[in-house]
Amino acid sequence: MSFFTPTTKVVDLGDGNTVTLRKVSFAQYAEAQSAATHIAGESIQLDWPRLRAEVLKRAVQAWEGPGFDGQPPTAESIGALPWEVGNKLAEEAMALATVGQEAGN
């Protein structure tokens, strides 16, 4: 197994709509964490919903189907998805981002 071969997953949203997610890299996950972190008083806090959104923005490789109205899978388009679609995709992207066999688990 190569550590540099990306792991992908196709998510079927029904009605001919699919999204291809790619497991984010170490650097991409760190970028997402940084984007979702803020200072609150004297502590640093991680905004979990924003982390999920940031990971998803980095994980979407492609999408196809009539539901996307020809829009490209940009960060802006991903953020504009309906809640239930974005949430389903974020769950899938976070599951891909978890530790797997490549880390000895």
C-alpha cells in the first residue's frame, strides 16, 4: 500500500447525483483545523461544525448530476449546498479522514 495513493469514495445522493470525496492529506486537515480554530478570551477553541465544513471543502474531488445545476465543486458551491446534503457529505468526509489501516489500525 502506498501512503500517497489517495483514497476516494463515491457518495450516491440519488436521482443521478454523485459526489467523489478524497481522503484529505495531513496538511489539508491541519489547514481545516486552523480555519476552524478561534481565540475565545484566553483559550483556543475548535469550532466542530466549521471543521466539518472545512474538511468537506477540501475533500470534494468532483460531483456529477442534475442537482448540481452545472455548478463546479468550489468552496463557495459546497457551502451553498442544502443542509441535509452538506451534512451527509461532511459525515462521509470526516469518516474518510479518520485513522485507517495506513496508520497500523
